Amino acid sequence: METRALRYFQAVAERGSLSRAAEFLRISQPAVSRQVGKLEQELGTALFRRHGHGVTLTEAGRILLERSQLALRQLDQTGAEIRGGKGGPSGVISLALPPAAGYFLAPALVARFNAEYPNVFLRIVGGFSGYIQEWLARGQVDFACVHDPLPQRGFEVTPLVEEEVFLVGRPAAGSPRRDHVRIADLPGLPLILPSRPNASRRLLDGWIAEKGIALNIRLEADDHSIIRGLLRRGIGFTLLTRSGFDADFRDSEVEAWPFRPRAFWRLTLVKPANARQSDVADAFMRTVREVARELSRNGLWAGKSLDRARSRG
């Protein structure tokens, strides 16, 4: 399989359209179509289902996308390391972050790491923890920050910050009447939650299994900005750390109630245990730990630093 054909295929898969992929690649649509056709002919199967609004991946296409993303990223990293060999350490590092934690961590992390390693290209993607774990397992990212990751063999886990969890929403009829909330109060509240296996859902699932209660889940939303918009409209309540709602809280858009007993999420840095070691990767991990620790201890990130040794899962 040619590298060019794989890059064209990846562009079509990510944009769901031959025309949008051609526009992104700045080539003609027939050229993209020919390369995808060559791949399908070589593999002896269809990679896309065509429909009126674009294309979707077949099962074979999904498998090829997962494998080709990893292979192309490794090629890019190799090329960057060779080209930048004379100008100091180089390469490509990808990091996945939850939205709220990324808002605090990413700017300081990028500024410090780029100052020390200007020839290393950083790629940062955001998403909820459940999706991030999938990206990490598939090799689509090198490192990930995840809230309370599920136990999984073959990954190294470094605790970073422990953040308190709050119930967040606009005051309304039926909202907590005290300055705190208990688990027993949740069934009476319309909840807006991300879908499983997000960390907040797993936390709630554990609570309701222990207490034997049923929740009133108003809707599911797997996007942090959408959830914040729904909260500001008073449509329901959700669970967030302080970093997730601080801006809206300061603007008096929402209120927050701590749980009694108090509840916490632990943000951890995760990497595959069998990943290729390099000085750049080690430096990146060290920088993530340093930045998280300093932000927490300086009061810029509302969380308790967990400056401990790395553990192997």
C-alpha cells in the first residue's frame, strides 16, 4: 500500500466526504477517488459505503483507519527525528486531554516544552476520558490524561492531580436547598450526563448500585461545551470538577454544590508500558508532571497535587 493512498484514505475517513477531503488536500476529487479505488482494489473489499451525504466506513475501512493512523504517525515521527537530528532533539508527540483539565494544563505545558524542545511537534486532542482511553489503546496518541482510568494491563499510570467533584447547574425548583448535596438528593434532579464509560458515569453508577437508587437522566451529551450551554439555560444538572465550571461560576451563570461525603476524581497521566523509550518522551512526561504540580501548588488549578512515583498497571 502506498503512503499517499493511505493519507488520502485517512482524509476521506476523517471528513466523511470525498469532496471535503479533496478540498483539505488541495487536489481534485477524481484524484482522491482514484487513490481510494486503488486501495479497495488492492485489498479486495470496499472501504466506504457511499450515500447522498458523503461516505461512512465499512468494517474493513474502520480496521484500516486504525492501523494506518498508527503507521502514518510513526512515519511522521521517524522523518521528524531524522530531519531534526542536527538541530537538537526532535520528533512528534501526541497527547489527549479531557476538556476542563486541558484548559488549565495545555497552555503552560506547551509554553514550557516548546521553549526547551523547539524541534518537537506537539499534537493535542481533547475528549472525554472514555474516548481517550480508546485512542490510547489503539495507538492513536502517545500519552493521555484520564480521570480515574479503568484498570488495564500494559499501561503505566502516573497520578497528577485530585480534583473535587461538584453538582453544577442553575438554581431552580427542586435544586438542593442546602449548601451541599447528598447522593440521596440525586433522583429528584434532572441530570445531564456523558454516556458510559465516562468517569462521571462510572462514579454515579457506583453510587446508585451501593444505595439502590434510580437517577432521572434528562439527556446524554458527549461534549463539554454543549453540557455547559445546557447548564447555563437551566435545563439540568451535571457533575463537574471546579476546573470544568469555574468560568461560568465566576460569571454567575451556574451554582455549584459540594457532595457530602466529599467526592473526588483523580487525573492521571497514562502511557503504554511497551512504548519505545526516548529522551524526548521522558522529558515530556517529566514536564507534564512538573507543570501539573506547579499549577496545583500555586493555586492556579483547583486540585491537590499527587506527586508520587509512577506505577505500572
